Amino acid sequence: MNLNETKKNLKYEIKKELKKSKLEVLTNENDFLVKNLKKAG
């Protein structure tokens, strides 16, 4: 495998990981908000 292909693969993998981590952060924030709403309600 040449260097350019390796770079493309790395970029793709990094983007995939970023998407996943953003989703996890959003999910955690939503859980937190829902818990607070339940306490208030």
C-alpha cells in the first residue's frame, strides 16, 4: 500500500471516530437534560 492510500484511510478513520464521539457527547447531554426535566416535573 502506498503512502497516499494510507493517508486517505487514516482521514476516513478519523472522521468516523469523530462522528461517533460527537454522537456520544450529544447522547450524554440529552440524558442529562432529561434527568433534570424529570426532577423539575
